[in-house]
Amino acid sequence: MHLDVLAIAAHPDDTELTCGGTVIKMVEVGYKVGLLDLTAGESGTRGNSRLRAKEAACAARIMGLAYRGNLRLPDAALEDRRDYKLKIAQKIRDLRPHTVILPYWEGRHPDHYRTGYLGYEACFLAGLVRSPLSGRPFRPHKIIYASHYVPSLRPTFVVEITEQYEKKLKAVMCYSSQFSPAKEFRNLFPSRTDVEARLATVARHFGHMIGVRYGEPFVTREVAAVDDIVEMPVRSI
Ligand SMILES: [Zn+2]
């Protein structure tokens, strides 16, 4: 398989929440987009891995993914381990994505920021000629980091998702086990209405930065190049 875009995330629902609109937008453009979840979310307080797999399949259908895989690494216990990196690197060789989306490398949940590091090192390992991996060496052209979980961070760029916002919300709502809390968890977890309100607020915040209704934020380590300064988007004044 030859993907244009591969999003790698710690848990099923992370990609939908952090960059689902961008994924949907790229599918609409005609790109082949895939998603690799590292864990099945089995340590989540609610739902179980079987239910979450069903929810992930529902979201994959809505987003129009060409591929969705799960490496079943241990949830809430992602560590800096070579065997984990090699497993991800093998997927990168198999799927050969031009662009990879990773979670931003800092944040509250260790699984999220570790996925940022593991994913980056896996992209590097996938390109080594001498490695225990099968298939031809390959490195993605571009790595971008979805920074939605760190809203205080100033992004490198924002993708407008105004047209994709409703579909993104639908994909997120596939994970109903996470958003319909039983009574005993209501103080711990947000309700569906709270999730919708938060998503809308964050998407409006980043949309506002580029003068549109809804947006999703990204960070890159490298600087962007501009050819034509007359055609640069986003008004200054
Ligand atoms: Zn997560």
C-alpha cells in the first residue's frame, strides 16, 4: 500500500479529536489516508477494547479511511522501547506514507507525547538499510504534529475545517462509550454536550487565528518555505 497521509495516535479517538477534520479534508481532496492506533484503549475507564474497536471502525467509515490498523501496544503504558519503535517502523515501510501526522511531543497524557517520540523515531528507523525490518527502506517526506491537546501552544499552521466540521463531530461521536458517562463517572468525564462545546470552542479559537470559522492546529519542527509572497494566505490587518 502507498498512503498519501498516515496519522499515528495513542488511542482510538485521538486522531478524530485532534485532526479528524484535516483527515476528512484530505480524503475529500482524493488522497489515500490511513490511521494507525498504537493501543486499543483497553485501560480506559469506560468501554472495553472490543467496543472501542467497533467505535473505531464506525469513525473510519465516516472519515473515508483507506486503512485503519491497531498495533495493540499496552494502553497507559507506552514506553521508550525499541521493539515498539520497530513495530511502528514496519507499518511505515508497509504503508509508505508521504506525510505522517503525530501527536505533539508535550502534553498531559504520557501516551500522547510518547507517541510523538515513538512515531518520529520509527520514521527514522524505517529508512535504515541495515535493520531487522522487512521490505524496502522508506522515510516519509513530511512529519507534522497535531497540537489540539495543547491549546495554549501557538501552532506553526492551521488547517481550515469549516466544511468538514460536522463530519468530524459525527466521527468523534462514534465513541459514545467515552462520552455517555455512567452516573458514578459524571464528575470525572465530560458529557456529550461538554465534548461538543469544547471541540467547537477549540476549533473556533484556531479558526479565528487564520480568519475562518473552524480550524485544526499543527506544529512542524522545520521552517516552511514560501515561493510567492503575494499569494500568502491569512490577512495581517
Ligand atoms: Zn488519547
